[in-house]
Amino acid sequence: MKPAFWDYVREAFNARPIGMFVPPNWVGLGVIGLLGLLNPGFLVLGAGVELAYLGLLANNPRFQRWVQAVYQSRASRNWQARINDLVGQLSPEGQRRYRTLEVRCRAILEHQYRSGTIQSGLESQGEGLGRLLWVYLRMLLMRHAVEKIVRESTESPEDSEQLGERLR
């Protein structure tokens, strides 16, 4: 997901260079606010400087690439957390099966990378293997749910007889 212009502005407002504890924008706003108490003309001047600062930084291509990388990193972490939660719902055998396929997919990608495959081909293959892992995880979850239902339905003898009749 590509960030919108207002996302760039929000990130520019709170941007901190490395090593600074407080964003310089906040310091500037504080100074302009204090000067505005002395003379209200500084508030107008400060508003213009603030809009210029935010506009220049939000439209800077390098800053936009940085913001896109931050958003992509967040999305990737959220997706990985979701996958880990779903894998955690599986039985130990299901988790082992999923991790085995995941290792095989990574090995395929590493082999393709080492053999010098074209980058676009490698990306499309990675996306395809990612979809394969997702579908396999969904199937393992479905299998786990079916096994749970069968286990619960066979706890009482009369339910197991009904299940046997239904299976026949």
C-alpha cells in the first residue's frame, strides 16, 4: 500500500534526524509560539515557515522513499504476525508440515537467486510461492478444524453411531 500525501505530511511533521530526541519541527513550533506571545506577527511568519517546511519535506523523493520503506516494513511485520498467529493455532504436526514447506520454498528462492535468475522472474516466483504457502496454511487450518469437529462429535457413543451412519 502506497502512502497518501497526508501520510507524508504526518511523517514530515514528526520526522527526527538520527540522534535527535525531539523532532526539530516541534522545537521550531515551540520557538515560534513563544515569539508569538511577544508579537502576533511571528505566528503568521511561523505558519508560513511551517507550511513551506512540510511541503518541501513531504514532496522530497528521498523522504518519500523512506516513508514507503517504513510503511512496507510495518505491513510486512503485521502480515508475519498474522501468519505466526495462524500457524500457532495448528497442531504440532500441522506446524511441522507448514514449516517444512516454508523451508522448501525459501530453498527454491535461494537456489534461483544464486543461479542468477532475472530479478523480475525471481519476484514473481517469490509471490507465487508466497501464495502457495498461504493456501497451504489455510488448508492445514481447515484440516485442523475438521479434525476438531470429528473429535468432538465422537465423544459420545450415540454421536459416533450417527457419524458412522452419515459416513456410510
